[in-house]
Amino acid sequence: MNSMNPIDSMANNDKLFRIRHSLAHIMAEAVIEHFEEENSESKVKLGVGPPIENGFYYDFLLPRQIKEEDLLSIENRMKAIIESGCRFVGREVSAVEARSLFADQPLKLELIEAILADAGDAAEKPIPLSVYEHNHFVDLCKGPHVVSADEIDPQAVKVLSTAGAFWRGDERREMLCRIYATAWQSEEQLKSYLEKLARGRERDHRKLGKALELFHFDESAPGMPYWLPNGLVVMNELLAFWRAEHQRRGYKEFSAPLLNSRKLYEVSGHWEHYRENMFVCHDEEHDEDDIEYGIKPMNCPNAMLIYNLKLRSYRDLPLRLSDCDPLHRKERSGTLHGLLRVQKFQQDDAHIFLADDKDNSQIEAEFEEIFDLADHFYRVFNMEYEFRLSARPDSFLGDASDWDKAEALLKKVLDKRLGEDGYRVAPGEGAFYGPKIDIMMRDSLDRSWQMGTIQLDYQLPRRFQCKYIAADGERKTPVVIHRVIYGSLDRFLGLLLEHTGGNLPLWLSPVQIAVLPVSQEQSAFARELFNRLQEHSLRVELDDENKSLNKRIRELALRKIPYLVIVGAKEAASGQLSVRARSGEHRNEIKEEDFIASIKNEISTRTFYKS
């Protein structure tokens, strides 16, 4: 799973991008003023401050811990700077001048040296560095920015929150204070966004997961969810749906070891390119370096081994191998976020081995099949998504020519499906062994997350010496499509909870029906009804506690149970049911067999009622 894309719909030259970028500089100036006014000896050390989706942030090394009241003061100072109408002026400076400008800013000096190192030997060709200045504040930055603060509405800016962030994402480095803010082009847009934030917090999957007793996180296993009985029901239903749909399409499911030798990951390239994201352990009975194991972060190497168990023919292709084993990936401290960013998760994986034909016909046809499957899945859940083409990262396996070929092919299938403007391109976001098409969705706070992914890989089948007998009798190397639809089931459920506000469709609900006798006189009939409903494999609960009916109804409503069957004297005498739906609909005098038939139909059709 890749990280959230920081800037989704904002292009670098977009006005909103420039407003937010400029405000990050204004925030830095305001923070310096705030702490120096408190203590002239206090020095604020500056990190970086980029625009992000829906706002911006800046990282600081502060002289003391920040407090809630500091944020209001910083916001007021920012508004005063905006109202001054200051101009933003960019210029290029030499390395010598840059070092002088930021002599008292060690983090900026570190960035300067990193830029120079990346650029090569500056002695042969001096490297100009870009800075931007407003008022008397100067920052290392390549822009773009607004021309003047007059372009910014001070009433459309809000400082939101703080968080800890390691310098340059390195847990061995300083912990900085990250201050988040949002900014828009008008006060009305800001108000609308803040209202959306408030609604989103009510739909936070972490809050819903606790209230509905779905999952639990414990400090003894950071980022590794405990699935409680209710949550495991949901996960098992998601898996059952996944299995049924894949069996219909010719996928063959396998399971592979959780722990694999370092040697396997050296062949695949994970040991070189992905080890920092892996949990690694040693065989305590041996001291040799080669007795090391990795807890698998993905199933790709195992799928290659299974393919190689026998020599395949072109007639066997495409060969679709699927799996849904638990995976483990190390995440940086501070990035864990409920089910949306975990260290242990289940991924609905598949590896499709295809003939490497000159016309790519089999590959293109398989992409169409996968697009159709993804569309079918997400329509069942009434969830919207978008595609992102993630291109070659800095560290990659294989030849650039293979990457060019793979990226051109992915672009071709996306253009055919969506048109040239129907998807985004994200340079550097590809997997180390191949470019990919990512399926992106949004959470309740409108943040973008990667869900499914479709990757085209020429590298791993070569590294594992996978072969098939082609029609001409020659041995050839297959091409592999790696793909997931849910992505991580954990993340998918987290977003589904936020999408539905916890009102899961009937087929996914841990408890589908609750039977409530009005009084003890109806308890016997209620229990008989409960037993009959269970015989139909429905998930039913009997609530005959010694509480008032209204109190029991309120408690069950908080648990978001889809149907409440109320059994009073009239219902017990007639055998007909009174049903309250979670939607608010009440139905009286329903025949038991009709109710059961309607419930079964709603389950089998996976009817979705968006909350």
C-alpha cells in the first residue's frame, strides 16, 4: 500500500496551490514572530512546508512544546501578514549565498547540501538554488507562489492542528512539530470545508469501529488489528464475496508461508529495494548471516515459485493465481492511522501469468477483464473511485526500455478505457519492479487513499526464470500482472465504514435482525421466532432484557442493526410481525415467511442503501 497522495486535484500552477504554498511561508514567518516575541533568545528551526490536499503544513523544531492557544495567535499573525499585502519575490542564489542566508537554520543547510549532492559535482558547473522572499522572511523554495498576499483572502485561512513528524521521515532524526492548516479562495469555501470536516469526524472509522465492537488496536502490537467477533463476521463476508467472484472468473486460490528465507527476497529484489519496509528475524540457533527470514510483505515471490512447479504451455495462459494471506509491512512511527494505515493486513492478491505476444493482445484483454471486475466490485458497495497511472520510481529493477514499454502499454489501456483525460499520472509512484494503475478512493475527510492496484511486470518472471512453451515450441518468459481489487481488506472496510457511517448493508451486518419481546409474556414466542430465523442462516439476536422497550430500541439503534422485530401481544397472538427498519420505515402485520423471503432477497442481491 502506498501513502496518501499529498496533492490530488491541485496542479502545481493552480491558483489554490500557489495560495497554499505562499501561506506555508507566511505561517513560518508567523511562528518565528510568535516565539521570538515570547522569548527573544528562542530560535525556531525551520523544516519544510509544502501544500497538500485541502491545505498545507510546515515542520518546525520549536523551543518548547506547542499549546492550543499558540495556534490562535499564529493564525491571527498570519492574517495580519496577509493584510499587509506583502509581495513574494523569487530569485536564484549561489550555494555560498544560500549557506549564508540560512547560516542559523541547520535543517535548511542540510537540505542545501542534499540538493547540491543530488545535482552532482557543483565545482564543474555551479548549481543555482531558488529562494523566495516576502517582507524580510526568506525560504529555500522553487515556487510557485502568488505575486502578492492581496491574492489571499485572510478570512479563508484556518490553522487546524499539530502532529509530530520525524525530520525527513527518518525515525532516527529529530521529532519536529508539524502545524496543519487549510486555505481556500473564499470564506464560503472554508466554511463548507470545515462543515465537511465536522461531518467526517462523526464518520471516522476508528470511532465507529469502537462503537460497533468491530476491531481493537493494542499498544503491544502497533498497527496490527484485533478482529473482534463482529468485525470478523464482516471480514469473512467480504472474503466470501471475493472468493465467489474470482472462482467464477477462473482464478485458482493458493496460500503460502508467512515466513520466507532471505534468499527468496534476494532473488525477487525485495531484499535490496524493499527491506526497510519488512519485518526481519534471525534463526537464534545459527549466527550465519544467511539464516535470516522476512515476514512476507507481499505474495509476489511465492506466486513465482508456484508457477515454476511445472513447465507451462501457452495453452495454460493466462494462469490466474489468487491469494488472500496476511501480510506485514513496517510503517514509519506516527503514520499509523486506524485501519487505513496498518502494519498487518489482508490483501486480496492475484498474479496473472500471460503470454508475451508481439501484439500484446492477451495482456490488453486481461486488463479489460480486470477493469470490469473492479467496476463490478465497487458498484456493489456504491463506492466511487478514480484511476492513477503510477510511473517509474527512482529505485527500480530492470532496463529503462522495459519500463518505457510497460508504461506505454498501461497508458494505452487507460486511454482506451477512460480517454486521455480520464486519469492522473503520478511520476515516481510505481512499484520497484513495474509501473501500475492505482485505484484511488476518498475517506470521510476527503483524503485520497490507494485501494486496488494493477501492475505490469516484466522483471520478476525473469528473475525467477519463469518459462512457458510458446506456439512455435520456443521457451519464453511470461509477463505478469499483479493486481488487487479491495487492496487491503482492512483499509477497504475502514473506508466502507466512513462511506456508510457504519450502516453496513444487510449482507455485511454482524447482526442482521434483533427480536424484541415487548414484555416477558411474549418471551416464549420471541425465542421460537429467534430459533426459526436462525434456521435460515440469518444472524439474529434476541433482546429480552428486563428493560423498557424504548430503551432497548435506542441501544440497538446505536449498534446500527438493520431490522428490529417487535413482538407484542398482538403479534404473538396472530403470528404476524411488526418490523422497524434502520432506515426508519415501519411495517406491521407482515407474515413471517414474507419477511424471511424479503430478507433473503436483500442479502442475495447485496442491496446497498447509502446512508
